[in-house]
Amino acid sequence: MDKYSFLNAANTQFFADLYDQYLENPDSVEASWRAFFQGFDFARESYGEDFFEEVTLSSEPAPQVATPQVVSVPVSDKVEKELRVLNLIKAYQQQGHLLAQIDPLRVRNAQVAFPLEKFGLSQSDLSTVFEAAKELYLPASPLSVILKKLEDTFTKNVGIEFEHLDNTEAKKWFQEKIYTGDYTATFSKEEKVRILQKLAESTALENFFHNKYVGQKRFSLEGNEALIPALDALIETAADRKGVKEVVIGMAHRGRLNVLVNILGKNLQDVFSEFDGKDYPNPEFDGDVKYHLGLTTLRKTAKGQEVLLNLAPNPSHLETVSAVLQGITRAKQDNHYAQNPSQVLPIVMHGDAAVAGQGIVYEVMQMERLRGYRTAGTIHIVINNQIGFTTNPFDSRSTTYCTDIAKGFQAPIIHVNSDDTEAVVHAVLLALEYRMAFGHDVFLDLVGYRKYGHNEGDEPRFTQPVLYKLIGSHHNPTVIYTEKLVQEGVVTAKEIEAYEEQYRNYLDGELEASRKKELTIIQPIMQNEWQGFDHIASAQEMLQRVDTSFDKNKLDELAALITALPEDKKFINKISKIIKDRQSIYFEQQKVDWGLAEHLAFATLLSEGYNVRLSGEDVGRGTFSHRHAVVKAEETEEEILPLTYITAQGGGKLHVYNSLLSEYGVLGFEYGYSLTAPKTLTIWEAQFGDFANGGQIMMDQYICCGEDKWKNQSGLVMLLPHGYEGQGAEHSSARLERYLQLCATQNMYVTNCTTPANIYHLLRRQLKAPFRKPLIALSPKSLLRHPLVISSVDELVSGHFQEVLDDTHVNPEEVTTLVFCSGRFYYDLLAEREKLGRKDVALVRIEQLFPLPVEQLKEVIARYPKVTDYVWAQEDPKNMGAYGYMLMNFDLVPWRLAAMNAYSAPAPGSPKRHKARHQEAIDKVFNK
């Protein structure tokens, strides 16, 4: 190995700075360095820039090229040792966190060691003064001083990882922070007293719950109580010093009650009522367990600043709320803080097993720098219990830390011992500083423990007897910090005892007052965003006709705007033709196809001041090339969005974003967005309808039941391309049966439209109604270009959404078979009827399956007095589609089924087999 190979690992920035100093004033650098640079300059001048490049210090290995004749530059022993000290410093910077004592229960097994001999140094060098000390923001100092600085910085109760950052400015920022004293927790007496008070409140509340409600689940924070003073300091500082106006918090159940009470100020009487299991005043509202609930409160800091706090509700499905929280945050930033999005601060709290094990964490982290999903940086706090239910870390992850996922996304990580409360508070404030300075994510790994089992009724010693023996003999953080402050003379033991007694008396009083209440009151989050929107409790209200008509002259103006492309830009011929065809079909034929109807729905809403957000995989163009909401200039790929012409004229905001390849995370994001933006048409479109099953947790735990559990309205639209067209099992079914199975208590709309006019009115109804419900809209594929799937402009102007489309092509007096169907299957049945010349068969389309329009169906049935044969027809197999739902809900007449047989996969891979099965289902309609 080359004698000077260590140069490649040295800190090149150090050399660059020192060389600049030498060039400015050679006498300002130490003599041996001066000699080194003189030789360096001599070589460059003698052998040219090629040689200079050859010997330039680099962090990358030199390329393998033919070796030129190179003159050796003499390097003195002094310079060589300087470089070795730099390597020592670099080793601490890169791996020193592995020496940090971040475990409050056990002495950490050292995974690395930095003996001087490893770096070509020895004890005899300890008194030698090195310029390399300047890397630590010290003057030239002895090696002993350098070592102490490194050990104080990297081997105490905080371990920090930032060397993986590509941003050199961010790395330098961290170096300056940790080397200039900002890394050390220094608080005034008043600040220490407040930290202790919040810590004491955290512990006292958990003890109170434990004693008053023995064995009840609450998912105690004990072992990580430092979270409460950390959040308190974070919010106070963010509001007072950083201009933050809103904080959005997402967390799982661990410590949630403590955060609700001691950070958001939730009414304790309501909390105790939840512990007592009291019922709710609204029969249509089922509520949720106490450790899933959210809250919005306006908090005033100690300095008088107001900050709005939002804690999002969540289910027990860990990490799901991370995506929802990002959507909530982005909606607030888009609609209220567009000029300064950093004024909304998202905080996500993870569990150690969950952050390492749940794939949605990766999906959400991938959003962090994407234009459609970024939120100006999230502070991630891991409540690290060092255990997942009963599973030890060596069985739950393959990485050194549970936070290692952050490295792939350029997020710095601060590990901190939860017993050192001041270090925890200081670390979270450092995280805040970073977020506000760089607008990117940062992780705080709060390493503590879990005092009890997974819940308070669990026995943890079944699986971790040794660990829980340690926990049983360990003082809680309040005791540890109290002793510290008593020793420092900050407080006396009597003072803190008096404060704790005062807090306990407060808890007793609230408990007594709660006993006088008979009901539990649940407040939905973000009520400030939902003024004027009603909670709808009946199918009749959901089925009331909503006026979605629009003035013809205005519609013409909008159509002209969105069917024109800039004349000064060149586009590929195909897209130019598509846009011209839209112009032609509208203005010359007075008709619209599916893509144009969709565009006009967006355009009319924008013109009325509503916002439109469209997100999902390939939504700009559309999976099937029908939309073209985003048009690319041919030569520059500049994005042109014709709908923005309306925004420019004072309309609402338009957001169209192709998403990352994610269903779970992006669907959760858009649901969160819809919770916050009732005046935005928030649409998530699946690439194919069956791909939505990747986000099924979001549907099951949030979308279908968020209003029932938490009183949260959502107007989210899910567009799910659906249709059995010979493309195999994976691209046929949107799994209609699953959504219908979830339908109850007026929780959402489920539709399967067949005309451009109906999709136009459906989308407009979503915002024109005085309430919000999720909309599951099965959307077409081949119908996008079907010659019969055309509507007149008049249907858009004066029409409305039609839940049922009766057959207008038959004489009711001649009909003996009445067929009910939904979606694209109608056009197959229509073609077959025309082929057979069957005038005795009427085809009625149920465009909205839930809520089922029973009264309208009664009217339709009454129009056909001679019918003796009623049919429900579907293209889905018998065990899929709407058949099961119709069996339960459609009992107006006796009817039979026309469908494929039951199959395990929705469709076969063979187009020939698909065609045969599809025809069998059609034949069942016309052959009794």
C-alpha cells in the first residue's frame, strides 16, 4: 500500500481552507504546512495542471489510468501526523455515535474502538499541538485536548449521525453546532424548573391512571416520560422563536393520553369519562377507544404566542397516521401558508419496532422531497422502548438502529438517552433548528424503556425476564432529574413534592367532577376548517338532489380555455390532435366525451373558487391516455396545464401530481389532505382499480369509518379503473365487493357511472353538497373511447347526477324482462340486445350503488307493468362484484342472477377463455 494512501480519507475541506489561508498569507500557517504547500506548488508549476490533478487530495480513489512520471512531494512527519489526527477526528465523526451511552438500562457494548495506534499515533503524541484541532472549532491544541473534545461530544448521552448527508452545508452546520458548545444542554434555572414540572406531570398522570384504573389499557409512557418536556419545549420554541403557527402531530397509542392532557390540554373530565366507559350522546356515532382519539386546541405559550395544535386520530395499525399527517400538513400549507409553509410544523412519533418494520414508513419518507407531497421538513421522534410487544430488536430488524431508514433519505439522526431529560430537550431543539434551517426531515431516537408490558394487563416477564428485572429496579426519569436539580440547588425536594401534590389534587378534582357526567363527548379535530358543513345521518339526506347545473355561456368560455394550447410552443402531433378534437366535439358537435367531461367538472369548480387536487400514479396523462391534464412541450418538456388558465383568472387552485409508485402511503396522504380541505376536490386515482388493495388499510381504518369513529368528514374521491376486458386477473376488477361490504350508516358513496354527463355531475356534487362523504367511483377503461359513451353539452348545463338511468330505447309496455346492471357491462348487454333484436328486455343502470336509490328504483319498476323476469346482471364472478350486496339490500322484486360462476381469481389469463366466460354471463341475461 502506498505510504500516503491515508490522504484519500483525509478531510479535503480542511486542506482547502488551510491552503487558502496559506495563499493569502504563507506566514499564517505552521512551518511544516508551509513547507508542504511550497512543495505542492512547486510540483504544480513544474509538471503542469495534469500533475496537480493527480495529487489533489480527494475523498474518491484515483481512477486507474496509465501512471505518469510523478515527482514525490516531501511530506514531513509533522504533516503526516496532522493527517493522522484528521483521520482520528473523521472516525469519531462517522462512528462515534456507536460509543454514546444512550441506553438508560445497560452499559452499551462498544462496537468500535479508536485506539491511537490504529491511526499511527501514540501516547507520546498527547502533548503535541495539532492544527487539526481547528476541525473541532478549537485553536491549535494538544492531542489530549482533541481527544477530550471528541469523547465529550460523541461518547456521552447523545449520539449523532450526520456524516451520511450529501449536503455539505448541512454537515458543516452540524459540525459547528456540536463543536461550538450548542451541542451541550445549557438551560437557565427557570427553564430547568419548567422541564422538571412537565416531567413530573407526565409521571404523576401515569401513576394516577395506574392507581385509579387498575389494569385498564392506556399504553403508558413510563420509561420515556421525557417526551412531555421535550414536546413542551419544542412547541414553545417553535411558536416563540421560529414563527410556527400550527403544529400537526401524529402518533400511535403509546403515551397518547399523556400528550393529549399535558401538551394539548385535553379536558381531563372527558378523559376520565372515557376510562369509565360512558356512552356517547349521538346514536349514529360509535366513537373509538380513548388512546386513538385526536384533538385540536389553541395553545398560548408562556410568552403569549398562540399556536394551533392538531393531534390526528389514528387506529391501532401502526405508522398509518404518518401518511395521513403529511396530507393534513400539506393541505394547511397549500391553503393557508403557501408563502411560508414552514409555519406548519409536522411531528411524527414512531415506535422503535414499527419505524423499522412497517413499509409505509419508507413510502412516506420517499415523499419528503417530492413537489406534490413535501411538507418543509418533519420532526420524527422515535419512542424507543427497545422492544416490540414481546419481540427483541435482534428479531425485529437487520440494522444497527431502528432509525437507519432515515439515512437513505438524507435525514440526520440524534440518538439520546431518555433518562437525561435535559439532553432530550436539547436534542429536540437541535432538531427544530435543523428543520427550520434546511426544510428537511430529522430524526430523534429517544432511547428508553417500557415500564409495563405492551399494555397494562400484559405480563412482560414471560418473554423478557432479565430486561424487566432491570426495569423494576430502575428509577424513573423524574426521580433522576429531581435529584440532579436538588444537587444543583435549582429546587428543593420539598418544592417539587409540593408541586406534585398540587398536580395530584388537580387530578382528583377533575376525576370527581367527571363522575357527575353521564356521557362522553368526543370533539372532531380541525373544526375550524369545517365551519358550515353538516354531519349527515340519513340516506334520504345523501340522496337529496344537489344542484350541479352551470351557465351555458360560462361553460363555453371555460371549454375554450381548456381546449387551447399556447401557439408559441410546439407539441407532438398526437397531443395537438387530442386537444383539437376536444375543441371540435364541444363547439361543433355540442358533445363531450369522458375526458372532456372530467376536465369541465374541474374547470367549473375552479371557476367557482373551489380547489382541485389530483394525485396518483400517472394521473397527469392518465393511465389510458384520456386525460392530458398535463401537456408537455415537445422540445423542452415544459409542463402546460390548460386548467391553470382558470386559476390565473381568479379561480381556485389546481394541483396535479404524478405520485411515487405507492398506493398505501399516497392514499393515506390524500385522505389526510381531504380532512383539512373541504373546499378542495381531492382525488386519488389508482393506476388500475385492483391496485388500490395495496392501500386497503387506509380504506378499512380511515376512509370508510373515520366519521363514525372520530366525527371526521372527508370528501376524498377514489377513482378506480374497473372492467373485465381480457387483461387478466390483475387489471380487471376494482374489487367492488369489498367497498360495498364496508358500506353502512351513510358512510360513503359508491358509484359505477356509464356516461360523461354523470361523471361530470358526480364530481361537481362532491363539492356542491353541504356535507362531505368519501366517494368510491369505479371508472372506465375501454369506455373512455367507446363511440356510445358521449353526452350532450345540454346535459352538463341543466342536468344533475342521476343515481339511476332508465332505458329510453324500449316501450315499457312490451318489456317482460327487466335487467338491472351497473357500469360498462351495460354496453355489452346493449350490443347483445341489438344483435338479438330483443325489444322485450329493458336495461336499467344503477349508477350509484350506495346509498341504494330505493325510491327511484321503485318508480322505475312501476313503469314496466308486464315484467315477469327480473335480473341482476354483472360482469364479475358470482362471488365478487355487487351480487352479495344486492342480495342483502335489493328486495323490491324477486330477481335472478346473471353472472360468471364463482372463481378465485377475478379473470383468466387467456383472452379466449375470458371471452367465453364473459359471453356465458351475457347469455344468462337473455336466456332464462
